[in-house]
Amino acid sequence: MEKNKRYVTVLFTFLVALVVSCKPNEKHIQLINTLDFKRTDAPVVLKRNDIGDIIYPLVRNEKGEAIPYQLDDLDNDGEWDELFLLIDMDANDTLELSIVASEEIMKFEPRVHIQFAAKDGIEFNADTVKRLSTGDTQITSQHFQMEGPAWENENVGFRNYYDARNGMDIFGKQVSDIVLKNAGVKGQNYHAIDDWGMDILKVGNSLGAGAIALSKDDTIYRWDGTGDAGYELLYDGPLRSSFELFFKDWKVDDVTIDLKHQITIHAGTNYYHSMVKLSDYESQIQLVTGIVNLHSDTLYLSNSDGFVTMYTHDRQAENQSYLGMGILAADSVFSASGEAPQEGGPVTTTYLGTLKFRFDNTADFYYYAGWQNQDSRFENREFFNSSIEKAIKELSHPIIVKY
């Protein structure tokens, strides 16, 4: 009798294990960190086709804890295409995630945000508002909260002048909260230091913090305010946000071309990613971006892990504190560095980086900013440089996903 009882217990345990291991719509995924240092907020992208038909996923780690994620609908068909998450992993570590179906979509605290709003009392729809043709900041500031779209994570914020300048600026942050929704409203002056931070960059006629232009035969062509230009929000948080700036009939010498500029930021970084695509491949046209050099006289260049880096580091923030700014681009697209004149021409006071377009009509780069008030270690150029080098290693060695 005891023998039969033991047999029934073993059989029951086996059946329970079988049921647990064969949960319907459950997917196990292995993640591998190949770097010899700990990674924090490492990005992982999972394709829906590889996960299975799970409408509302629940992602858990090996301890059964829920992992924050977001679902992004890239083709705008009403169904998500990518599951994006950020993961912490020890050096040379391997861990397993499980994905099961939930009854509803999970909600998580936002760590990134895109803010594009009008001044108080102005009718506004960000999806349809046209870029202004003026280059006058006084006019643009009357229309838009921060003169155009702004994007941020816990560490840093940026903005685009939504007019003929098409410049890029930096919001330095002293807190990790999402704050730009309140910048410049109800009397707040983001040009002066506040509890959360401030606008820390003088841009002028430069390319500022990674603005773009086009070049042909060593002549630079900035968007001239003619033709149609606009904005489209792609997705917004809680872990990554992205939008697209589009320009039609951009005149480059005797060529007229359409261009799309996608900007993406995710949590835990000090940079944003720019992906630029032309409507047609033109071998003589190159992409130009840059770093304002109004308060810096030295450009540092390096090449490692398949990336070229050009950066500055000086007391170049508007409150005279230390600010490092860098452009990171794959060496396969990086063409040359240079310097714009101090005056005259479409672009001035800028360290220039020229990039080649790939045969799929794309070129991309990352813009990195480290402000002393965000992290006091950014006062040190060696720390800023090592931070960029760490970011490059992470970009060139993404987390390996095994399904």
C-alpha cells in the first residue's frame, strides 16, 4: 500500500511539473551580456513574431518579478510590433525571462517623454502643425512652449527649434523627474537656473546639439524654410520615445530631395539617436551635423569599437559650468570632421561632422551630453570621455537574445 501511495505522489508531481512547463502562450527568452562589466538599463528589443500571439504580455525575470516594458506599433496598424525593455545584467551574465499572457496591458512609470505644445490659448495639434518658415526666435516662442518639440529622460533633455533654423538645444537636468512639460509655462524662465535645471546651450546660427544640414561638393545646405515640413509622433514612453521630423523639397544645389529625421531617446542614457533618411540615393550628397563651439576651442577625436567620436569639453554651459558634448557615429558612415566659419554662410561656430549615406539612403549618429550639475563627475574630461567609451561598447555589443 505504501509503495502505491509513493507511486501516486511521484506521478502527481510529474503531472504538475508537466502542466507548469507547458503553460499556453508562455515564452522563455535567454539574454546574454558579452561585456566584462555590469550593464544598467541595457536595451532589449523583442519582435512580436518571435514571441507569439500574446496581446497583453507580462514579462518576468528568474525571481518572478515583473519587468517594465513598452509595446510599440511601428507600422501604425493598431497592433504592437516590438516589445522594448531595459535590463540590468552583471558582467558576462546570462539570464532568462518568461513572457506570459496578461488580461490587460501593463502600465509603468514614465522615464522618458516628448513634449510638443503650444503657448497658452493657441489652438494646436502636433500631428498637423507645419514648421514655421521664420528664423526669428521671438516669433517661434510666441507659438510653441519651448519653440518646438522637446524630449527627455531622467538625465538630460533636448529640443528642436521648429522653424527655419531647425537647430538643436540642450536642457540640463538636476533631477530625475520628467520636467519639461512645465518648462516655460506659468512664468517659468528656462533660460535661468531652476530646481530642475535650465536651458544650458547657446546655439545661435550653429548646429547646436546635433542639428542637421546637407552638403554637396563641400558646400553646406541648410533647410531654407521653403517647401513643406512637419512633425509626427511615433511613440512616447514609458521607456523610449520617438518622433519624426520631415522635410519636402529640400534644395541641395541642383537637386531637390525629401528627408525624414527620426529622433529616439530611451531611459538611462545621456544621448539621443538620430536616423536620417533621404527619399532617393544621391552619391554626392552627404549628411552634416555638429557641435556648437562658441565656448570651446578644442575638438577631441577618437576611433574605437567601430565608432568615431568627436567631442568637446569645457565651461560651455550657459551658467559657466562644465559641459561635454559628443557625436558618435559608425566609422563606416563617418566621412570627415571640420569647422564652420565664425560668421557668414548657412552654418557658423560649429565643429562639423560629415557622414556618408548608406545605399539604403540612411545615415545615423548619437548625440551625447554630460553636464556638471547633473553629475559632478562630468567636470572631469577623462570621466566624460570614459562615459562615451562605455556607451560605445554597449552600442557595439548589444544584449544577445536567444528564443
